[in-house]
Amino acid sequence: KAAERSADCLFCKIVAGEISADMVAESESAVAFKDINPKAPVHVLVVPRKHHADVSALAGASPEALADVVALADQVASDLADGQYRLICNVGPKAGQTVFHAHAHVLAGTQLTGF
Ligand code: 5GP
Ligand code: ZN
């Protein structure tokens, strides 16, 4: 079983409150905070509390935790925007993943174009 927390992981530190973030929502298994470099009027990261390297590992180890991430993303999009949103999960460097703790990006609050 994977460790609940990974040493030197940025998002584990944010989950633990050791690094500050602009929290917007939380649930039993996940937290949601504003992306430091927003790409849309609403750009929130939804992060499971337990460490998994990416959403692929999360899906394999804990599909219920992945479902919780999607549910919290949906709640954030309703609370901070109009409930319309794009949900992005980057898995691996080729997809642009830079933080290797599973997360989903919620983009909302404007007409989104392209991918
Ligand atoms: P990835 O490319 O791994 O899917 O996305 C990682 C995201 O984390 C990026 O959009 C980046 O702006 C965001 N990020 C990186 N460091 C921090 C931080 O210290 N605080 C917050 N709130 N977001 C961060
Ligand atoms: Zn982590």
C-alpha cells in the first residue's frame, strides 16, 4: 500500500498545512485550492489528501477517492462559477504534469476554447 504522504511533495505539504494555499473547499478525502498561476477566472486544483503520484495511480489504488475528487470539483464549479467547467488531469510529463501528486484542474468562469 502506498504511503499516505510522500517526503518533499509540495501538495502533501499543502494538505498538511505546512505551505499555505488559498483553500476554497474540502471534503473528507480531498482539498481544493486556487492554482498559483491561474489560466482561467476560476482555476482550482482538487487534490486527494493521500499521496498518489498521478490520477492513474489514484484510480488503481482508490477509485472511491477519485470519485470524491470529481464530486468536489463539481461542487467548486457550482460555488465559484455557474456549474459549467472543464476538468483536466495531466498524467505524466508528456501530458504536462509538473507536480507528482494526483490532482484535477477545474477551469471555469469564462468561455473556454481549444483544449
Ligand atoms: P500539473 O501541470 O502538474 O498538472 O499542474 C500543477 C499546477 O500546480 C500548475 O498549474 C501550477 O501553477 C500549480 N502550482 C505549482 N506550485 C503551486 C503552489 O505552490 N501553490 C499553488 N496553489 N499552485 C501551485
Ligand atoms: Zn503528495
